[in-house]
Amino acid sequence: MSRKLGGLAWALVLAPLALTAPATAQDFSAGKKVDKPEVSRSLGDTAMPQKATRTSTLQRSSESSRALPGASAAPSYRMIGRSRDGAERKIEPSQRVIQAIQGEKKAEQSRDVIGRDGRSHVQDTTQYPNIAVGFLQSTNTDPQLVYNCTAALIGPRIAITAAQCVYDHDIDGGWLEASRFWPALNGNDVVPFGEAEWDEMYVLEDYINDYDGSYDSIWPYDVAVIVFKEPVGDNIGWLGYNSFDDLDTFDAVLTGYGDGREPWRQFDSKCKVQKANISDLDFLHQCDADYMSTGAPIYMHDASDDSYTVLALNMGGLNGQNWALRITEPIALWIDDLNQK
């Protein structure tokens, strides 16, 4: 798999900054911290996630390239979506997204727990930045088939996650019947902000159209954006996001769900991502994770301004390590356009 502007990336959670002033394509959202969020269940139904047959995370093959599949064809970055009432949505890429795609450089061509489990339960999810991360559950027409993932708020009404958490190529129509998001969920009885009800959700057209029966054909496009009915982020805050042209070794934090013991508890896992494992589209990491942490943010912390910036999304295992899909410039611009709607 190649790694540069052109794939998707999301899932880096908290991390102290061990990065030497990375060059950024441009400034995007720096996130928002709310000092005293109002703890309320008024955002929707507080019913808890259901326990059911787990669905397996999509996996890249060990031989898959780290470059864009079909390198001769430029990705379109057209957004395909659906509204809560089932209506189809389509958004063409803005001019600045197109310019980023045309100017991007094409690069050359599971496991979840690495060694000793280094995950730690979060004691208080109502504190920033953990408050901006939540549990996402989607269902198919089969009530026993449940897709458990992690998503993160990156705007007042927008959360980011993996496309595989809301769209399944193996079912009719692709889109999952229902998705539910509980920000800052932390166990069976800790639902501080209830459920945030979604209004629209989007994936990249390439994620749908380029599928050839193998995940290797679409992994660079495995990102989804969920738009909520209400600006939940105005009350609880959201994480920043950005793309970096020259990402060096850095300290990462992955915040997600599922550890086999208390699946609805939120956890943090920290690791150092080495420059040798970073490509233009993805990177390998050793932050411990779980299948429920698919789509979880991987981010870093800049102590100079106390900001938390999402760099990638956790996806799963690859060649004995975990891997994350980076937020590239076209993806960051794509999110930015949605945030400005």
C-alpha cells in the first residue's frame, strides 16, 4: 500500500508530541475544548449497545501493496452518501480538493494486541480529549449481525470513522440499516451525553466503485464521515485534524473501545510510531487495539498549545503489527468542506 495524499487515514488518538515541527499542507481545525460540558441525556435515546455476533474487521492481505490500487487512475474523491430517510446524497469534490489530488505525489509500491497489553481504561470520559471519542454501532437487516466501531468528533456536527463501519459491500444496497453513536460512552451505565442522532453519512465513491471483491482494492478509501442532526460538538468539543507532508517519528495515542473484558469501556493506548513505518497513505503502529476500535482516531498532543490533532484512523492488523489510514490533504479538505456547510 502506498502512503501519501490519496488514501484515507484516521485513527490516531491522543499522543504527546514527539514530532519535529512537521510541515503541513495548510491549517485545518485545531479542535475545540469545552471547559464545563453540560452532562445531559437529551441528545437522544440512551439505550445501550447490543451484544450480538461480532463482525470481523476487513483485513489487508500480507502481500498487498502500500500504494494506491490501480495507480494509473486518479481517485475521484466524490462523496456518496445517504440521509436518515434513505435518500441518496452526492457531493462533487471542491476545486481545492481537486487541486490537492492533482498535485499529490504517488508513492511506490492481525494483529490487535502487540506483546503485553498496554491499554488502560479511561476513568473519566467527560474530560477532553476523550469526551470527543465515542462508540459507534451499526446493524444490518439481520439483528444478530452487528458492526461495532469507534468514531471521533472532528467538528460541531461531524464525526469520522472507517467506511467499513457504515457500508458493507456484501449486503444489498451496501449501506447498513442503522447506525448509533454514543459520545464518551464508558460502560454499561455511563452514558453521559446520550445518543447523538445522525442525519447524513458519507463515504468516498472510490470505496464503493473500486471494490473488486478484495479489501486490497479499496483500503485507501476506507473512511466515512457522519453528520449529526444537532451540533453535539458545541456542547462537548471536538478533536482537531490535519495532514502532514513530512511526518516524522512521533508519540501516538489511540483511543477506542473493546478490550475483551469490558467492551463498552473506553481505553487509551500509547505507542511511538517510527518514521520507517510511515508511508504517504498509512503507517504501521504498535498501539494495542481491538476489533471495536476500527475507525478509532490516532492523534498527537502538542503541549505548546495543548491541542490534540487526529492524523489517522486505526484499521486492524498487518504483518504482525497494527496499521492506520492517514488523513491526507484531499481527505482533510473534504472534511473541511463538510464542516463549512
